[in-house]
Amino acid sequence: MTARFIRLKPILLVLIALVGISSCSKSVDPPPVENSISLSGAAEKGPFSKGASLTIQELDNQLKPTGRTFTTKTIDDKGSFEFQNIALKSDFIQVNIDGNYFDEITGHQSTTPIKLSSLVNIRDKKQFNLNIFGQLEQKRVQYLVQSQKLDFKTAKTQAIAEVYKALFVGTAAPSTTESISLSDSSDHAAILLAVSAALLKASESDNVKLVALIQTIADDLETDGRLSETVSTVFKNSLSHLNTDLLIFNIKKHYKDNGLELKNFNIQDQFTVRIVGEIIKDSFFKTLEDFQTFNNSIRLDMVRLSEKYFILEGLYSGTLGNTTLEDYTQFYRHRVSASNPLNSDLYNSYYRLIRAINLLVDQSRKTKVMDAQQFQYTGYTYLALLYDQMINLWGDPVFVHPDNYKELENGPAIARSKTENVRTELINGLKTAVPKLAQADYGLGATVLARLLRDQGLYAEARVQLDRLMQSGLYSLAAPFKVHSSLVPEGILSWDFEAVGSIPRNDNAAWYSKGRIHHIVRYSEVLLISSEVDYHLGNTLSSLQQFNQIRKRNGSTELITSGPSVWLAIADVYGQDMKNEGLYFAALKRVQRAELELSIDKNKLLLPIPEVQLHQNALLTQNPGY
């Protein structure tokens, strides 16, 4: 058959061509539109130093480089950066930084640089942060997008949740790592600070080791979002032995030096493992100077701890006025919850310091260094003071002491001990320690021993200790204008915040501070303990004479009374002369007036045990009513 060709009219050819073009256009995506955009944020390991180099690499939707890059540098020591008017076609970028950073452990700039990178979706986003979480999650995100075919947003959300879980974070993860910044003092900022420091600690502040550890974690997480047991154990050990108080002090000081005031970080409540504090190895204690240095560090920590204690006790006992800050308001209104971060921080701070003191006592018992053995007695005095304060707030404590603290190093469960039994142990220990204390520490040991004997109802024994102390001539009442402006003659355990080289005050010091001198223990309390003891021994006249010394010094008229009113009058002096010094709440409870004076139920005579501690210690029990 001969084929026949049909001649098409020109108009028909045009229509066919148009149909073909239309049909093809439905299957081809339009080319990406180039957009000019400015991006800013902060790069934090610790905060990167001024002059660190940043590079943006544009990525396609499979997170492959397109070849377009842009560079800038950090503009300050907070890690701030800005990319101005860069032309991007894709929403996806990889941001890389190379530079030195603030080392949150040493409190100084790193001596060598480090590189970090992060994957970011910049759609509808002009600001983002670069931090160590972005590096840790990066391989996992790429795997989920490229191999598991997840969209970028879902992959990022899953990856950071897996990173948090792998690193023992109990707090729910954010949707993206680039929303986290140290500068906002949020829970996620606290997590970033702790994780960054734990990695640095595990690497011994060696950046080569740090990079290798970060890479190992990222490799482990890549295909299943989990860490190997070996890497997990290394990180857990480093995290659990962080000196969180030092980290917080260092990072806040760094930002303050760079013009930004940060709030406190709540590290302890964010993790599922107990952070027991920094381990000082036995080999640290080689010379008398080593013991003295460690003892001085403990005393500084006691000052810091007492500031927190005075504020919360003052709010709870009504000697401080209310505040608009909700966590503090719970104390003023006697509605402290088990999840209150201030309550948890204070509780954890006690046990971190107790661990350090137990180490001091233990090492000074073993040492052959001449004159260093004395620190076992000084340390035991510190322990007794801290447990006395803890009992006032929470009742029966978990009793960690020099003979069992090493067994508890890895955080096994331990039950609470009865207050009466703990006091008996402390009294027996102090009876041995006090006669052997150096003169500078004798007043503290004798005062704390007299406190415990009074609280245990051993008034005759307390009288003996008080007589020795009061007849020593070491202390006396200061003139009114000198009580809080001079260490002598009243200060027993005190700190001068205006001395050269002193540590800065607590952020909220204005609430409770009475002057440059911060008294943890002072001679006015000795007279009040003595007055209480004499009252219980039936020596009413002597009791009146002693607390009237304080009233007279303060310009008040002397009281002439008898019977139970003497006891109540003593408590009133605690509330007037020694308010905001951590003593009034305990005094109200001793005279059985706390419920009436503070309008509280019986269960509010104690604070709740923090819920995070209950989760970490299976044998720990909650106080009644919470």
C-alpha cells in the first residue's frame, strides 16, 4: 500500500505546537529564584571569639552542595555574626565556623581553634544560632533525609530528640538546634552549657581530642540515633562530675564582661543522671599548700551556698519581702513545689559541697604531709554546719559522710537517715574535732556543736561548750555600726565582699545584704544559744541577761519577763537582730510558733524534696503533704 501524506494547514501546526509546549511545562519545575537575604545569629561552643571565620555553603534539597559559598567573621566575643545581602536560591545551608572560643571550664579563651558546622533551613528565618548540637546531629540529619527519605524538618526534629536522649537529657528537645543559645539562660541553654562542658572535660580541654570525641558521637548516632555503651559511659562520667557552680560563674562573668547580664542556669534538673560534682583525684593532695587551696575553695563555696540559703530562708520565714519572680514567690507564699528550680538547685548545691568536704576530710586523715591532718577536723565542722542547715529546710537528710562517700560515687540509691541519728553522729564527731581545731576555726566548731546539743535537748553539755567559747575572749558583740562593716570582733565565719580580690555578690544580694560583711556564723548567735540553753536549764535570770545584751546593743529597751515568754522573746531577737541570716525559721519551729506566725500547715514546716532527686534516687522519699 502506498502511504498518503496529508498536508496540514499552518494554523493547525501552530495549535499542535502550543499543546505540546503546554503539556511539557506541567512536568518541569520552574528554576529556583535567587533571593537576596541577610542572616545573623551567634556561634557558641562557649561563645566564639571575635574574628572567628564563618562560611555558608548552599545545599540542594538532598543536602548536597550547590557550589555557592559566602563568608563573614564574628564581630564580638559573644560569637555574634551577620551575613549581609547574600544571594541564595535554596532554603538549605550548611554553616561552618573555625576559631577560638571561651572555655567555660577554665574561664579563659581557648588556646587553639575548633571547627563546628550545622545544617539550617533558612526559609522564613533571618536569625539562627550555631552550636555543638548542630555538629552532633548533622550526620544523623543527612542520613534521615538521604537514606530514610524524611523531609528536612522531620529529620531535624527527630535527630535533636535522639541526641538529647543519648546524652541523658530529660527535658523535651526543641524542634531545631539553631534556636538554642547560651545567652537566654533557658533550660536548653543550661543543657547546652553542660553538654559542651562535659565534652570538653572528657577531652581534658584538648581541642584535638574534643573534635575526635564529637566526631565519634556523630558517627555513632548516624544510622540509629544511639550511642555505643563505651562512648555513653565516657560522656556520662564526665557529665556527672561537672563543677556546675564554676561553669555558671564563668559563663555569666564572660557575658557580663561583654555587656550582657544573664540569669542563673538550672543545670541539675535537666538530666536523668545525678551531677555529683567535680572529682579531685587523690594525687592532687601533695603539699600543705594543696590542702590549703582546697580548703579555701570550700570556704568560698560555703559563702556562695549561704547566700542562696539566706535568701530562700528569709522569704520563707517572712523576714524578706515578696518579689514578682514566680520561683521566689513560691517561698514567700509557702507554696514551694517539688519542681521548683531554686529548691532543687539549693538541695543539689549542698550535696556537691558535702562531697568536696568529705574528700578533704578523707585525704587529710590519710596524708603524711605535716600540719595537713588538721583539715580533717576543720572539714568535719563544715559538714556539721551544712547538715544542720539542710535539716532545718528538708528534715531527715541522706547522710553522706567521709566513711561512705566513695561507695556512693556512682550514685547508687541511698535512704534518708533520721535527724536524731545524724545529729548524734555529728555531735560525736565534733566532740573529737573541736579540741583539735586551730584557733581560727575553733569558734565555728564550738558554735555548731552547741547548736546541735541544744537541738538534741542536751542542754547541760551545750552549757559546757558555750562557757569555754564565751570565756576564750576570741569574740564579743560589735558596736551597732560595726556589726556588718567589720569582721571583728563579732565574725566567726564571715566574708568581706569589699576586700581586695573578693568574689562578687549573689545577683539578688540586695534583698538580704546588711553591709559589706557577710556573716554565716557570728557571736550574737552564741549569746542567743546560751540564752536558750539557760532557759531550758531553769536559769531564767541568766537567760534574760544574755539576750538583753543584744537588745541593748541594738538600742532597744531591756525586757523583764519570766516563764515561757522568755523563750518567745529569744525567738523575737532572732527575727530582729539576725533576720536573713538563716536562723529565724528554725527558731520559730523550736518555740513551736512557726505555724501560727507564718500561717502555714504542719507539713509546710519542711520544704519538698526536689522531684529530680526522687527520680535519681529510688530509696529517697518525699516529705509528707507534697
